[in-house]
Amino acid sequence: MTSTEAEDPPVAETIERFAAAAAKRVAQARDLEELDALQSELTGRRSPVAGWKRSLGGLADAERRELGRLLNEALERVEALLAERRVALRREARASRLDGDRMDLTEVPPGAGPGHLHVVTQVREELEDIFVGMGYEIADGPEAESEWYNFTALNMPRDHPARSIQDSFYLATGDRETYLLRTQTSPVQVRLLERGSLPLYAVAPGRVYRRDTADARHLPVFHQIEGIAVDHGVTFGDLAGTIETFVSAIFGSATATRLRPGYFPFTEPSAEFEVTCAICGGEGCRTCSQTGWIELGGSGMIHPAVLESAGVDPEEWTGFAFGFGIDRIATMRHGIEDIRVLLENDVRFLAQL
Ligand code: DAH
């Protein structure tokens, strides 16, 4: 159709032929780009329909109305077909994009088995084995915990500054008691003590939550393992020996441990324990802030107020407790500089461990 023809008023047959040809071309458009070009060619300002519309001006009323109606109908049909084709092409584009991203999980080499446990689970199970070997039981507690167990019974009353260090996710339960996602595994200590069966040697691994922004060394959801030992005449020396034992079991004897005075409301005295940084071997690097040491956790002799709040007589029983990060051990063991990779589920990373 040349432009001179386009400016001549069409006959009904011309319009019909145009619409049929347009329908065929729309159906054949292979991608969205082609469809865009086609849309402007068939319905835009320079399209035959637009030219024909302009040509109607010189016609008699009745004829103009009739041809105008035919033109509008044809245009609507073409537009509807364009829209339909657009939906189909979008769906195809999306499907092929998803297809490109797909990981073929059947591509595992034959005989490779069903895969392996996540590195954090591996470390947790290893820790459990080590402590079971030392006569500890494995315990657990709820992740949605009451303020009483998570803080108050641990000698952290409402206005205690340490509460704000562990910025919490509170739960809107509507209960009289306030609930939150536990910020530490320490509440399990209280639950175990309340059972009233002593002596007690237990570890409680599990997930904990803090309102932290994820960075190379922090995750808002991470894993701790809590340990508690309550017996007659338990000493700080027993605590130090226990930490030493599990650190060398998990890292090997080349890794050194040190205890530094620290502060936790639920222990007195309290100590932070650190191991030599596995990323730099103790030389000092970004991961350990150039100190050569990485803090693994906290520990100390259980505060008498904690024993009392769980109904245990501190005159008769003494104990130690500790809590440390499992994810951090996993990163140290494998020389992982950015803890976030643990959560990214990238098979290229996971398959290496
Ligand atoms: N709950 C402490 C924290 O998350 C770690 C901790 C410190 C646990 C001292 C203990 C302890 O059992 O005695 O920071």
C-alpha cells in the first residue's frame, strides 16, 4: 500500500484484506520487539488505517459513517490480536528466562548420592557428638520464647542495658506475657534447671534471632549452642578445661584458645572465649580486625540469681555455662570470610563443603 493509495478512500474489501493480512502478521511475530514494530506499523499515525481515516473527510455522510464504522471495527480487531499476542509472547519470554535459570538437580554425577548436610548442620552434629562424649545430654527449647525466660530469669530485668544489645524481634501475641524470638539459647538453661533434676550436664543447640543487618560477620538469624553444667563443687577450672577440650576437638590442637574477662548478667565471673583466627592463622586480618583472635562466645559461673529464679539452691549447687556461635565456627573452619554465603544456598558454594 503506497501513501497515495492510503489517502484514497478505501472500499470495504480493502479494509477486510488489510485486517486479514494484519492478523496473519501479528500471529507470526516472533518476539516482543517485532510485535512493537508491528503495532506501530498497523495502528500508528502512519498506518494505512490512519491514512484512510483522514481520507473520509470528503465523502458523503452516509458513506463516511459506514466506512468509519468498518475502519474502527478492523482497528479494534487488530488491536485485540496484538494484545493477545503480547500476552503470549510475554509468557514465552518469562518461561524461557526461567528455563535458563533452572538448575538441573538431576545433573548430579551418578553415584554421588543424595548430597550432604549443610555445613552448619555438620558442625552442630559434630559439637553434639563431642559433648555427648563428655557425658552431656542434648536439649532444646522454643524459638518463640517469653521475655521471662529470654531475659528476666537470666538476671536481665526490664531496664537492663544488656537487653538493648540484643535487639529483639517481639511477637504480637496479645498475651499478657511478652513473647519474642529468642535472642540467645541461654533461656534453655533456665528451662533445664526448672526440671529440678540435678546434677545437670547439657548442651542446647539452636537458632537465635536478632535485629541486626546482615554483614560479613553478622546474620539476623544464626545458631548458638548453649552449655550448662551444674553439680556439687563445679569450678571455673572445669569450665576452662571443657572449652579447651571442645575447641581442640573441633579445630585441632593447632588452634589456641584464650579466655578474657567479660560481662554477662547471668554469669559471675564471666569470660569471653576466643580462638586464633583461622583466616590469617593469627597474623591479623580484616576478619579478626587485625587482632589475630576471633570471639567464639561467652561463658562464666552461673549467677546465683539465675539458679534461684529456677528454684535451685545456690548454696548447694554451683555451675558453669557457655554459649557460642555455630555459624562462626563453620566459617572459621572453612576459611569463609563472609558469613552470608551460609544462607545463600548457592550450590557452587555448598558443594565445596
Ligand atoms: N547468651 C550470650 C550471648 O548470646 C552468650 C553467653 C554468655 C552464654 C555467657 C552463656 C554464658 O551461657 O555463660 O551473647
